[in-house]
Amino acid sequence: MEMRYALFLGCNVQARLKEYADSAKTALKGLGVEAVDLKDFGCCGYPLEGVDPRTALVLSARNLALAQGFGLDLLVLCQCCYGTLKRAKVNCEANQGVRDEVNRILEREGLKYEGGVKVLHLLHLLYKEVGPEGIKTRVKRPLTGLKVAPHYGCHALRPSVLMELDDPIDPKAMEEILSALGAEPLPWSKRLDCCGAPLLGVDDDLSLKFMKSKVEGCLEIGADLLCVCCPYCHLQFDKGQLRTFGRTLVKPILLTQLIGLSLGYIPEGLGIPSGQVDALGHRVFNI
């Protein structure tokens, strides 16, 4: 079965976390998934949802219409983008009046959203389309001995009736994927807790308190790495630790980077810093 998607990077990935884009494209290629770059994609509207939901809806619908014009479904890296695009899809497809209003605005660019475009987060694709077994058959360098704390992030699972990825109370997706890579996913009570990123700029102290709690949880269970699949979460754990502790206690790593390593790609090509490779070295990455 051909797997071909329009890859929606979102603003944060392109501006602040290029390694997510690079490692995702590399990992997807290694898994036989074609990720198509559509140059005209714009912001999903997530930053505006709380202050101007109509504009946020139009921005998301524009991206849906662009993908539809190429006959492609959307593959999304950012969980915030994912939630916003999913809500826009449902709103447009469930309400003809909303869709008509949106299309009157999109008409200025010669665009129209007629419905039917699927919106998948990367984790959904890996778990339900490629599948853990499909990933395992392609592994060339098992991540044996690597103890990983999985962090799901909020928007991949909730609201569950909209996201349709996994059990929102007891998900297994990340654990099964990490196991397929040969790593050891560690059970921990904080795996579904928010990282605190949405509170930045509103209540920084509370935001960092959320982050600190999760990092301390990782230390308690002896995790080598904290695995994430959202740019906001990654940046929160990366920059937040420096603000709170003055150093990195548990290194966050992208799921796509771990997949890329297990498929045999070199760390540098996946955006993994040389210092991180040196720290874990032969024991973890077998390099």
C-alpha cells in the first residue's frame, strides 16, 4: 500500500526545531513513507484559537484546501497544529454554513475545501499505518539497553473522540514503537502529564513547575532519555531545564531521531548533537 502524505511542518518546527523536520523526513523515507513538501502551507492558526477562533479556523481550512488540491492527506509533526487542524476539519465538515463562510474567504486565493482530507499526527501514522511490526522489520541497529521515558503530550490523545489515536487513559502507542526499536520504554506515573508549555507567557512559574515535575520523574525511574513527538514539548524540556536547573538533567529526544538511529542513519544527519552521542555512545547507539 502506497503511503504518501503532504507533510505539514508548522511554524515552530521550521523556526526553532529543524532537527525534527530533518529526522522526520529521514525516518519516514526509511519506513517507505513519501512525505511531500507543499511550499504554500501557512500557520495552522493555533496561536489565535483563544482570541480569534474564526481566523484560526480559516487558516487551518486553507491548509486543508491546499492538501486537497494535490489529492493528499495531511501528516502533521506538531501536536498543537494537529489538534487545530483536526478541529477545523470537523467544524467545516459537520456544518455546511461554516464551510460556506470559510470558502468565501478562501475563494480570494482560488481555494476551496470540500471535505474529506484526513489529518494524521506522526504518532498515528507510525502506530496505525506503518505499525510497530512494520517498523521492527526495518530496524538495522536495535537500541538495546536504552531506557526511555515516553512523553505523549496532550493533543495526540485528547479529546479522544476527535484524535482517535489510542486509549487516552492507558495508551500503548509509544511503548510499542519504542519496543520495536529495541529500546526499553519505562513505565512511569507522569507519562501523560502536561509538559507545561501552553502556560509559557501566561504563568512561567507554573509552566516550569510542570516541566520540573516530569524531569524529576524521569530521574526517579532511571531514564536515559525523555522521548517526545511534539516541538513545543521538546523545546519546553530542552530550554526549561536550563532555566530551572542551569543544566540538562534528562536529555529530551525526538521519536523520529530514535527511529532514524535504529534504521541505521548516522546521528549527525538526524540532528543529534555530538555531545549527546558522546554521553551515551557505544552502550546505547552502538556507534
